[in-house]
Amino acid sequence: MTNAFTWTFLAALAAATLTRLWLARRQVAHVRAHRGAVPPTFAESIGLPAHQNAADYTVAKVRLGVADLMIGVAALLALTLGGVLRWLSGQWAGVFEAGGLWHGVALVASVALLLSALELPLSVARTFVVEARFGFNRMTPALFLADLAKHTLLGAALGLPLLMLVLWLMQRMGEWWWLTVWLAWMGFNLLILLIYPTFIAPLFNKFAPLEDPALAGRIDALLARCGFRSKGLYVMDGSRRSAHGNAYFTGFGAAKRIVFFDTLLSRLAPAEVEAVLAHELGHFRRHHVWKRITLLFALSLALLWVLGRLIGEPWFYDGLNAGAPGAATGLLLFVLVLPVFTFFLQPFTSLYSRKHEFEADAYAAAHASAAELVKALVKLYRDNAATLTPDPLHSAFYDSHPPAATRIARLQASS
């Protein structure tokens, strides 16, 4: 049944989709227009062939992103206005009691599996076409299938109990269900943060203690200067899957670990590794992780409150052709349509993330060497084929890190 909300949803979906397509077109055009010359900031350190390769890689990723977008829009329309969600609910009502706990679990799980199946061809194309074409993929088909199986089983092992708890709370806790679901959601996320380094990450990668004594000594000195205590320094076999390099912190409290990709250590000099780690320490010292977790929890509380107001409203279900109101159906509809209505908040979250990156860079410049961090970043831009010339508007919308030229200029000014 069509109502005012149907047209509101379609208008929001059209606005978000057309904006994303327009931004993608701008990005491709801007990167291509600057493909023929390396920006002056990088002219001495990055050659023209590497710059052109990065431009082509960026364009290829944008094109795949457009395909992903269009498949996602088609799936959303099919599930909602196309009646697929309503049909699935009816099919499961023939097996479980309609509106009951098991009916809800089956409905949510079947939609999740359907969306995962639609994503699978894109994941294959991303890994074995785009990443392989530009020399980054080291994933074998066997490892890809093994990872897929592990992700599926892990998702079921962690997600299904959480889903059952959420649906049970929604059905049993009355009008304040949204608050109890929020508390459960917070507890689940904190539990994952706690167990990820020890139990989840090792399912996919091997972690070995850092064996280079000179580098380990240099890092220990940096940690001492910064007052940081870690459970250990580890090297991860990232090269099994990709040629991209990275470093990160994981866990919290006594479980904190520092992890380096083996690909990162193979490319950077010890002083550069120290500077990259100082940047990561900056995130810790500026409490960025906890600030983001706090923001996530605050937003999730607000959104669950909104869902609490919507879940009993017939117009919400009628407008999306979803049938009768219900806990599982309402939860699914909310999760499916929420990105449509929040898309234009993306620039603010990106701006917030870039602010944190600048703060972490400033911390690294104060506790290590800004010049070494610049050298490390330039190598990573080159080796990871990161574009040096993104479209400014596209970057403002999506990029969690500052544009390369802006970031390097700030670091050079501080050295």
C-alpha cells in the first residue's frame, strides 16, 4: 500500500543514489584529469608510472563501487516495495509461529544470507579482478573459500545468539525494550573488543612476536617515552592475502597488542616504522577509539529510541510493503532503510575521522620524527596505489584520512 512514507522513502533513496553516482563521476573525472603529472609535492619520490597506476586503480575501485551501489539499490527495492521481505515472512510463517521468536530469527537470517549471496560476486571481482590486476591480491581461491566459511560460521556463532536475545527483549520488555536492547548491544561490542585479539583474529591470520631486536628496542623506547604499556609486539602474515601494508592496535586494558603487517615491515626503515607507530600511539593518547565508541553508543541509543517509536506504526510497514507490524520485520526494515536517510551525514563523520588523523600526526611529530613519518607515508601511498589527486568533494564525503598533499604539507610545516 502506497502512502506518504513511500514517497518520502523513494525521494530520499533517489537523492542519496544520484548524489553517490555524481560523486563517483566527479572522482573518476578528477583523477583522470590529473593522471598525466605527479603533484609537485611528490615529484621527487613517486614516479609517473606509479602515479598513473594509482589513478587507474582508483578508477577501477570507483567503478566496482558503482556496481555495488546499483545492486544494493535493486536489492533494497526488491526487499521492500517489491514484496520479497513480505513473501519471506509468509514462507517462514508456514514453518514457525508468525511473529514468534523462531520466525523472527529465520526471517532475519534468511535476509542476511540473501544479501551476502548478492555481495559474493562483487567480493570475487574485487579480489580476483581489481586487486589482482594491480598486483595486490595474494589470495588463492582455496583461501578465499576458507575465509568465507570461517566468516559465515563465526557470524552465525556470534550473531544468532545476539539476534535471539534482541528479538526476545523486543517482545518481552514492553515499551522500554529499546533501552534493554541498547544495553545488550553495548555489552556485545565490548565483549568483541575484549576477545578479538586472542580468539577471533588468530582464526584468520598467524601472529608471531616481533623478532628484530633492534626494531623492538627502538619501539620499546618509543613506548616508554609515551607511557604506553602493551601486552606485546606482533607481526601478522598479511602477505598471505594482500600486498597492502598496515599497522594497528587491538584490544583494550591488559589485552592491548601492537600488530604490524609483515608487508609494512618489509618496506619501511626502522625510523619510519617508529614514526608510523607513534601515529597509532597518538590515536590511543588522544582517546580516539573511546571517543568513537562513545559516539557509536550514543547514536545507537538515539536510533533504537527512534525504532521504538516506529515499530508499532502501521504506516511504516504499509509504506514499505512489508505486511503486518512485528519485531523482526520492524528491525529489518529499520536497518535496511536507515542508510538512505543518514547518507548526508557522511561528510560529518568523515570530517571527524580526519580531525583524529591530524591529531595523531601531530602527536607523532612531537614524539618521533615528522620527516620520517612523511617518508613512510609517501612509501605507503606509492606501494598501496593511493591516489594523490582525489576530487575534493568526493574526499570530503568519504575519506576517513586527509588528502595526501594536505597531510604531508602539515607534517612538513611541523618538522
